Amino acid sequence: MSATPDGGESGSRNISIKIGDDFVEDFDRAMKRGQLDGKLPMDMSRSEAIRRLMRKAIDDPSLLAEDEENRQ
């Protein structure tokens, strides 16, 4: 994973990660299912979903505990 400052004064970064196509497709399908079930906003982007997951991990780092069965 790499992080690059966006050059602006907002204090944000562009983060780049490399993951398998199947993993991304599974994530996108899960998001779409959540949107269709009314659990997620229809206009939620993948970036926003990842930001929300990162916020949850900040509040509860145990979410990042390694799970050997689901390791990708």
C-alpha cells in the first residue's frame, strides 16, 4: 500500500492498494446488495465504503485481527 499527499491543503491522501479482481468484485457485490436492501445509500462509492471501514477500525482495532479463514 502506498499513500501520496493530494497536494492540496485539506490534509488528505490518495491511497493505492493492490488486491485481486475477485476480491474487488465480491466487495462491490456486497455493497450493491446492501444498497438494494436499503442498508447503504444508493450513491455510496467504493471509496466512501472504505473510508467508513477505516473509521470503524480506528474505533475498534480488533476488527483488523487476522482471521486465517478469510485471509486474501
